[in-house]
Amino acid sequence: MHNRLPQWIRTPHRSGLHEVKHLLRTHRLSTVCEEARCPNRGECFSKPTATFLILGPQCTRSCAFCSVVSGDPRPVDDSEPERVAAAALQLNLKYVVITSVSRDDLPDGGAEQFAKTVYALRSALPTARIEVLVPDFRGDLDALRAVLDAKPDVLNHNMETVKRIYPLVRPQADYQRSLALLAAAKDISPGMITKSGLMVGLGETPEEVRILLSDLRGSACDFLTVGQYLRPSKKNFPVVEYIRPETFEELGKEALALGFRFVASGPLVRSSMHAEEMYRNGSSSRPAQP
């Protein structure tokens, strides 16, 4: 277990943080940047950009790596899609990322709210690109189809870690179910760009990471993010190892060799960080084939 951050993990202070936070509070919105204590939130808010967290701040799951609060969620807020769109318009965003807590209490896992938010954003910002970072919907393909029918530009679902560690850090999720969701997105919407992310430093082996990358390519995943796991609090799963920057560089090269259209791999890389740049640089390349 490691307690002291290495030099390459530390992030500089950025301006603009409080202005974006004030705007979000004005529209009664949450971001995963804040709820998950992302180390890059200062950088992203200074641009400004943010990953909007819909369906409330309480999650029905309790993943060991995550700082989002678990508990009984609030009822779905019908005004939320329009408030997200209003905030995105005020920020003049050209690329919007929408994610949510897991809502296993809802019959569709929150898919309808994702779709409504995409439609509201299309109305307010017709030229903006929209990425949805979705939960696994408990494997419900009708829920996935409802989100895809709204025609986001990117469908993101994070694997997070290797198969062996899933029961330790994602006890209510399933490795094969997440892979199947990514594969199904391509079956339902063949032109859809799919994306996934993983954390390292949880005790995985290099070979286990290679298997995960191969499995993602087997699901025709297009974009990949790889970042260092950072423990949000003492209640969360401990960091087993801080991976050096050169190892991330090698991982990125291996992933590209497997056929991913674009890969971001580095200690501070997060799923939604530089999402616009990833889309711009990767969307024009050859579609990934398994």
C-alpha cells in the first residue's frame, strides 16, 4: 500500500474552478468531476468543461474505488435535462459529456433520462458533440437501445479494471456484462463510436491488462483511456502501486497496435478528460474492427 504521491501525480492549481462551480450550483447540477474527486477538475473547469452527473448524487451501488455516495436515490427530476442543456449553453460547450450514478432502482436504469438529456442538448446546442458515459443497465439491451436511439456521438462504458479484481472493487458489476454492453452498442448502432476506460495500480498484472485490452478489441471498442487509480479516501480500496509514466506510454503503444482508433494513457488520464480532443483526433480514423 502506498500513501505518498509520486511527483508525476501532482496537479497544478488552476483558475476558473469557482466560476464553473457557481454556475453548476445555479442550475442545481452535479458533476462527476466533483462527486468522484477527480484530480483534474481544476484543469477541466478552467477551460471550462465539465462532465454532468444526472439522476442525482446517490448511487445504488458501492464500488470500492469510488467516492460517490451510496444510498437511497431521489426520484428522477423531470427538469434535469433542460437544466443540463441550459448550463451547457451558458458555458458555450462544443463537447458535452453526460454520465450518471447507477440507478438499479429504476426499471430502465435511467436510460430514459439519458435520452431526454441528449435531446435537450441537441435542441440547445445543435452543433455540439455529445458523449454519454453510461452504467451497465444490468445488461438490459432495451435500455441501451433507448440511449442509442437519441443518437449521441460517443457511447462510453468503463471497464475500470481486470477480470480478477472485479469482485473486489465492483461487486455489483460483472466483467462479461460490461463487455457485452459495448459489443451490443455496435450491433444496435453500427456507426456508433464506443469508448472504455480502465484504472491501473489496483494490483493487476501486465498480462491481465493485456487480456482486458484484447477483450475490449473483441467488442470492437474504438477509444480507450488508461489512468492511475487514486484512492479518494481512506474508506476506499488502497493503491497497490503507482505506475510510472513510461509504463503508461508502453500500454498506449500496445493498445494502438491492437487496433484502437485512439488511446489516451497516462497517470492522470481520466475517462472524460480531453474527451473533445479524443473525438476530434480519433473520429476520422478507420473504424475499429474486432
